Amino acid sequence: MRKFWSLFTNKNETIETTLTVDQIKKEQIPGHIAIIMDGNGRWAKKRSLPRVAGHHEGMKVVRKVTRLANQLGVKTLTLYAFSTENWKRPKPEVEYLMKLPEEFLGTFLPELMEENVRVEMIGDKELLPAHTKKAVEKAMNDTKDNDGLILNFALNYGSRAEILHAVQKVLQDAKKGKIDENSLDEALFSSYLMTKGLPDPDLLIRTSGEIRLSNFMLWQLAYTEFWFTDVLWPDFSEEHFLQAIATYQKRSRRFGGV
């Protein structure tokens, strides 16, 4: 099985440095790219640093990838920043992770405004610390009129919880007569998800060599192209991002057809 998944995985960290933005833009650019940013802790451990150092370094990569995605004309970039399961991590690490959105958005917001980027979020905002929630809401409000790249943070997000909540809302609305249960189809159900209004991802990237979805966008990734790499997130470069897109561009997407 591992051998099978290796077909979808970039095991070699040596990449094609000849790839350029202009070359990539000659072919179809994925409209929505989702990234599971994995490997911050292992990056830090390899350097005998605390795990939080890896998270801080990973934040710099988010900035680089966001700039490049915007330059390429990607419409939506969804980043898996903190899962509902991540609360199980050591308290000091969780507290640091909850400070990162405030630090990132505080320093990067002027550039996001200049680049016409709109900040969005999926996840349960109400369970976030007040300072984290405030930083995210400020960024969303300040950028709400921007119509360029959507930078969508999955923060305190879990796909199973999202789907269960959607099912509960559908049942409530059916009971109230707001919808006819016989009219329920994929499009209607998708409108109850946190990603309402966003297209499903065209490309999923996961770093660090892990080959699983980790409760991320289980409904939305049904026909998404996957690209896995052993590269740890803090080492993920613009060249890696271009290579992932170049691989995507070589694939034939049939959505169950011939």
C-alpha cells in the first residue's frame, strides 16, 4: 500500500529549479488550492529547537506561498492552521499557536490589503481565545471588500464536526418547512457547510511525508488532486509550490467520467 501511495508523493527534495511563474501560467492554474501544513515540530526537533520555533518558521512560509499564489492567479488558498484535535497538544504549544494568527495578521495585513487579498476563516471561531478571534475578525473585516485571492484559514476546524453540524441544520430546516427533504442534493447540502460560496479544492498539498487527510475537508476533497511531499513545512519553498502545480497540470481530471 505504501508503494502505491508513493506514486502520489514527491520523495525527492531535489526539485526542478527551472520552473518559473511564467511557465506555470501558460497552463491551467488550480482555482482553489488547499494545504495541510505539516512538519513544523519535526523541523524544530531536527535542529534541537523547541516545537514553537518550527511553528514560527512555518509562518514565514505561509507569507511566501500566499504571495506566490496571488501572483499566479489562484482564486482561493485554504490553509489548515489548527484542527479540532490540536487542542490535545501541550498547553504551551497550543497557547503559542493561538498567538500566531495575531502575529501573522498584525504584520502581514497591510500587504494583504495592498495585494487585494481577502481573509476568510472556516472552523469554530467561538472556541478561540479572545485575542485570536479579535485578530481574525479584524483581518476579515478590513479585507472584506477585496476581490482578489481568498486566503482562507481553517482554524479550530474539523471536517466531521462540520458535516455533523450541516446535517443537524438540514434536519432543523426540514422540520421547520424551510426546505423539502426530497429536494436535498449535493449542491444544497454543500450550502450548509462552512465552505459555502467557495468551490471545492482542485489541488491538495500535504507536506512532511504523512499520507492522510487528518479530518480535513472530507466532503470537499472528493475529486481533488493530491500531491504529497516529504519536505517539512518550514522547508517548503516557492519552487515546491510551483512543482505541485506543474504536477497537477499534467493530470487528467475526469470526475468519474471517461
